[in-house]
Amino acid sequence: MIVVMKRSATQQDIDSMVEHVEELGLKPVVLTGTERTVVALIGDERSANVNALESSPGVDEVHPILAPYKLASRELKQESTTVRAGSLAVGNGHVGMIAGPCSVENEEQIVSTARAVKAAGASALRGGAFKPRTSPYSFQGLKEEGLKLLATARDETGLAVVTEVVATEDVDVVVEYADVLQIGARNMQNYRLLEAVGQTRRPVLLKRGPSATIDEWLLAAEYILDGGNPDVMLCERGIRTFETHTRFTLPLASIPYVQQRTHLPVVADPSHGTGHTALVPAMARASIAAGADGVIVEVHPNPDHAMSDGYQSMDFAQFEEMMRECRPIAAAMGRTLGSDE
């Protein structure tokens, strides 16, 4: 349920409504937009006296939120959310470009990549320090040492750092170094981890699970929002289908579909969505044309010798070419790309 306050409502009216909601045993969430202030009621609303809410000072209207994801729904917040983290801006005309290797391997690799992607126009650096792998014998990442190397690359270039957190016990150390916390596809429904990052004040990039429905994906985002963290970006990274020619199937129709239902920005991941370097630029262009608020891709100095995901990573020249191809598409959509202003 949401309570829409009148434009003339005073701060005292809003504070009084918050107190009233708390007295009902519900959690109030206040959202202040350019056109209106909304107070959301989170919890079991069956005991709420709607008539009493409607007659409170400063109230315009009261109506239910039909979507199961309350805080993520456009029924609650009609204005699209912009997520900012250092050099990165995603949403409302800003197409964030996040680029970097699948995993951090050494200082030269990550710093050279940061310099190259920044020069080409990226607005953030991605890189995995903790790597959850299907096989226990695969490279698992440099862990905290990798985080320190990402911080070194940020110091060198000024790029915001996006890196994955894979366990609740790692949240504090990742927060110490990262600007954006990534929740990987395998952890999309790790609810304890979602609650933990919801308690932080770091923006979160939430990847869709390979077998997750859109409602499940948005409900996963709800866990983070309900924890008090409003800065959530949804990442469409492809789903598992019967097709075997690509690593996953990247359903671009999900981008405008989700944007109709949530105010949260949507980022596309054509690297994981295809699994083939040659397909990444085309799907990046298509993602922007479909209205994506951001793109995240894998870039490596020497993909043939990458310790993980080299087969879907671009080299520096390929990334630079991709950026040249994407700019006119973003411009045609009335948006800025990456670090362009």
C-alpha cells in the first residue's frame, strides 16, 4: 500500500504519517520525488485502517501496490532511479559502460586494462577478486589481494570499481575496496547475502540467475531495497535455454519489459549472454538500442591467455571499436555513453 501526499503537505504531515504507519506495525519508506512524496507501507497490511490513513493531514490518496515486489515497483515510484558511484552513472539518460577482466590476475593486467578502457570511454572498471567457479580446480581469484589491486587501478585512473561479493562473511572486506557490489547469477537467490548487501550503502549490481523468472529477479532486488539500500541496478546476463550455439540466451526484450515494471536501471551483459567475443559488440549495440541503462563487458590485455573467460573477452582494440560503434546509437536514443558528456 502507498500513501500519496499532497504537494502542499508539510514535513510535519509526512512525519506524522510515518509515525502513524509505525503504530500500525508496518515499516514506512518515504520516497521524495520531483512531483510528489510517497510513503510506502511494508508488511502485513490487512490490519491497516485505510480510512484513517486517507483522512490524515496532507494525504492525497491511498491505494494498494499490486506487484509482489513493492519497493522496486513503478507503482511506488514512477520516476526512474539513477544510480551513481564515483565515475559511474547509470539511468535517466546515462548509459554506464563497465569494462574489465573476468578476474584480477596481477597488477600490470588490471592497471593496463583500467587505463585502456578509460581511454576508450568506460565509466567503471570491473574485475573479480573472488571467483565462484563451477569446478573447485579452476582459478578462484586473488581474494583480498585482488581487491587491493583493483583499488590501485582506481587510484591510477579514477574509475569506479565494480567487483563481486560471493559470501556474507566477505561483505565487509569487499565494501572496504569496492564502489559497487556485484551479486553474481549463482547468488541471485542467496537471500542472506542479499540482506547483507542491503545493509551496506554501496550500490549493488544484481545479476539475473540463468533460470530465474523476471518476478524472481525483481523479488531478489526487493531483499536489497528492503534492507535500506536504494541503489540497485538489475543486470540481464542471459538465461539458460535449449540453444547450444551461445553460452546463454540474451533476451533483450526483458530490458524494456522490466523498465515498464520497475524504476530500477537495467544493465545488459553481452559477454556472459553470448559467450563469444565476436558476438559481444553487436549485442552491446542492440542492448543500447533496446534501452539498456548500462552495459558490462569483459576486456583483457591478452584474452587467449586469460585465467578465466578469455573466449568471451575483448582485447583493447576490440573494446575501443565497440565504443565507437555504440556512441551513435546512444546519441540516437538521446543518451550519453560511458564517460562521454
